[in-house]
Amino acid sequence: DVKVTQSSRYLVKRTGEKVFLECVQDMDHENMFWYRQDPGLGLRLIYFSYDVKMKEKGDIPEGYSVSREKKERFSLILESASTNQTSMYLCASKEGANSPLHFGNGTRLTVT
Amino acid sequence: RKEVEQDPGPFNVPEGATVAFNCTYSNSASQSFFWYRQDCRKEPKLLMSVYSSGNEDGRFTAQLNRASQYISLLIRDSKLSDSATYLCVVFTSGTYKYIFGTGTRLKVLA
């Protein structure tokens, strides 16, 4: 079974803080993704990576950056957290071109 | 028009009932299709991939209609534990994107 692990289930941060969300997968997948999920808006892609040190912007990259230094780890960085970044953040990985996504258990971030 | 559309529900059905959800997609070049289940405040979990010829997994049957650009999910003999939100996901390799529907909420009633 694929295991995707996100480091925190719940986080509370203050406006302006730099926030790191970590994600690790144990299946040697090349492709990793960061989404946020908000009520009524569904899942929206922030960034994805198809290889180490490679990254591509998704639909809503503003205010975020990512890091992929090792194949198994994909980090999402909020450079200066804002209240509109309060959301559920979901990391995912996948094996091949048309494969399904496997999600981590999510990080519920609250920015106050 | 949204790229992937689902009826948000809720669908309230009694235990043992059969229920079906549809999901329409707008990009005719879409290649891969999936159904996920999401429980409240949890992550989406893969329920099943959807193949061109249709496929079944126990009480669950998925169908793809490329001509009309929709996929469906049929749940037979509903259980209380089937209560969840069901997400339709469409992948288009040209855009390298997975597009998610906003989900259909199912409540199975005792």
C-alpha cells in the first residue's frame, strides 16, 4: 500500500509567519502534488513536481513555494501566511502517467 | 461551464437501496477517470478507477460514456458506512492535470 505522510494534522499560525508543510511518500513515486481544499471550491492544485528539483505551478501558486530536494519529500512553503490561506492542505503522489493520486491525511491550517 | 460537474446532493437513501451518481466533464481529450470517497474532514481515498468497458468492485460499478462525456457510479445494497462524499476526478495528460468535481454527498439512513 502506498503511504503518503503529512507531518501535521492541525496547525495554527499567525499572519505573516513563514509556514512549512512537509510531505513524504514511501513508494518511490516521481510525481508529487500539493492541493488545497475549501468548501464549495473543491480541490485546487497549488504546485506539482515530476522529479527531484523540478516544480511546476498549478492553478493557484500565488503566496506559495515548494521544495523537492529528495524524491520522497515534497514541501509546501507559505512565505508569509495570510488569513485567506486558512484551508485543508492535501499532498498526493502517483506512480505513472495515468495513475490515480494517493493522498496524505491532510493538514488543516488555520491562520489567525 | 465547470470542467467537471457533479450534483452536490445530498442523496438520502435507505439502507439496502441502490443509488447512482453521474459526473460530466467538458474536455473530450480527457483520458483517465476515477471515483474517490471522502469522509468528513478526512483525505480523499481512491474508490475505483473507471475503465472504458466499465468495471465493478463488489457493490460498486463504474461506467464511462465518452460520447456523452460522463462517468457514473452505482452503489448497490447501500450500507450506513457508505455515507460520505464521492468525488469524480478526470485526468488529461495534455494539461497534466487532475480536475476534481466538488463532490456528491450520500447519506444512507437506517
